[in-house]
Amino acid sequence: MSGTSLQQGALFTGDSGKAHDNLFDGGPRALSVGVYLASQKRGMVEDGMTSEWEIRHSIAYLGLDLTPWLTILGGGGQSDLSIAGDNRGADFEWLGAIQWRMFDYLAFDPLFSDGACRVAVDAEFRGIGSQSEGMGGDLTWLELFGALTMSFTVNTERNEILDSISVFAGPAYSTITATRETGLNVDLNEDESLGFVAGLQVNPSENVTLRLEFQEFDSGSFGGSCTFHF
């Protein structure tokens, strides 16, 4: 953990050579690699009619801490889009993201561990894009996502099983734009753009992060990631 953030009531200023526990990729290293898997359900509106999309994401990514409080991520993988009544194929998808630790505060001395209990506020912005071929015409789509979450973390520094465990939650905004390439191209948009995210993050060691996340917009979606830090 970073030095200034361990001071009682101090704002995180970045005056430390160690990286922080960021939103998805908590750990003390500047470079990270990971895998993200998710099943995302969203309602999409086309010509006044709403259909449910289910997108299964499989993404490998690379993260770089530019500062102890700012991380950029990029990666690629495969998206598998399912729409009722339309057989579709999987295709390549890309990911780009920025994570910003806005606030980091030592909440109180722990009662049951030798580590620190803290509260943090994180912002994340990301884009994911892909395309899909199917009987109903080829689709090209882009999701822009932003979330502002508050997390509560217990660092069990002398625990032989876990280094830290966190819970987080907050509001989210997600917009999906898509184009169906038929004789006349048709535009689609998400049915609901405002929602929230919540989840659990576990660090078995300072080099490994496991994260589970739930998203709620018009439907519930689940995802998880595993990250290694160097």
C-alpha cells in the first residue's frame, strides 16, 4: 500500500514509490496482466422494439500504473453475442480502460487483524468494441462504460491465507451503440443506460487479485477477473 494513504484521514497524494490497489487490478506493482470473463445481458432497442442481448466476454489485458493513482489498461479477446431467434458467431473484441483512485482514507485501526482498514473512492472509464455475423445481418457495436465506486478494504498483513479483502459498490453509466449492416443500415441503442455495480475483491497475496462483479442495468450481469502483478 502507498505511504501517504496510511495516514489517518489523509487524501491520497501519490507521494510513494509503490502502486495502490486499483479498481480491478489491486496490487503493489506497476505492470499487471490478467483475464476478464463476463456474461452481460442488456436490452437493445431497434425500430421501437426491444430485444435482449447476451454477450459473453473473454478478454486478456495488460495494465500499467502511470502513477500510484492512475492506471491504463488495454487488451483483446473474443465476444460471443446471442440474440433470441438469431444464430450468431463469435468475433474479436478490444478493450481500453482508465482507472483513477480519487480518494484513499485510513478509516480506523482494525479490531481483529494486524492490517489496516480503509475507505477508497475509484472512478473507471472503459470502452469495449466488437462485431458479430449472423442471419439477421452483421452487427458492429461499441460500449462506453463509467463507474464511481466506494470500497471498504481490510488488509490482513499477517494473515497466511489472505493479504486483503474488499467490498465495493456505486453508480454506473453504460451506453451501447450498434449498427446492423443490412441493405439499409439500422442503428440500435441500449434500453437503459443508468445502473450500478457491486462486488468483492480478494488479494490472496500482493501479487494476485481475484475480483467478482455484478452489474444491474435493465438486467443483471456477472463477471470476474484474475490479475497477476509484476
